[in-house]
Amino acid sequence: MEVRDAVEADADAMAAIVDAPADVMRNVVHDRTVRVAVRRNDPGPNADVDADTDVSADARGEPTENVLGFVSFDAREDTVYVTQFGGTTEACERLIGEPIRFATNERMAVELLVEATDDVLTAAAENAGFDADGRGPSFSGRRTVKYRLDPR
């Protein structure tokens, strides 16, 4: 697995991961810092791939998505806010390190919200050292938990 900056071509795969419209995810790519975890040796959406490269394709001949997960975040004042993340367990655990590294370098704290019933994201947050910091807001009737980490 490799981690790289997200590009607009990743929006469909990201949308599928979090069950959101692709247009919304394209805006996220433009408005936030977004990193994606991809299968190792994925040439990426902007690669110059020759005909001999083994890249699987869908029925239209488009390369299939190799995005395993993503994390988006932004920074305000003294806190980095993880705005969305999701994917495979391994990808989530790897990707949560991205905003933590940024926060550590900038001497900031990190906050994120996790749906209370999402065991994968809860485990990723707790394994990375986040502590539950109370109840978060509800979204569409789903309860969230606020997590915070202060690596300073």
C-alpha cells in the first residue's frame, strides 16, 4: 500500500467509500488536504501507462479504482480537523497518521468525529493514540464520538 495526494480522478472511489456524491468528493479534493491509500504499484490516475502495463479495466475500458481509503483534513488556529476518512482497516490505520504528522510538525492538536457504531474508524483512532473527548454531533440521526490527540 502506498499513500499519495488525492486528485480529482479519485473522487468516484472516495465517494463509494463514504457513500457520498462524487461531486461532493471532487470539491473535497479541491478544498482540503486529501491523501489516498492505493494498492502498491498502482500507476495512479495521471500516470503515462503504456499498452504493456497490466492495469485492470471496467467494461468501458476505464482503469478500475485501486483506492483503498482516504483521509481529508484542514487546519484552523491550533487544531487540525479530520473532516472525513474511511476505507479498509489497514488503510484507515495508515492514513490517520497523515494529519497527525502534519499536526506534530505544526505543533497543533488533532480532532475527528467517528460514528459511534463504526468499529474500523474507532479502532484506527484509538490505535493511533486518540482519546474519546465526549459526544459529537449527530448526523442524519447517527451519533458520533469526538476524538482528540495532542501530539505536542
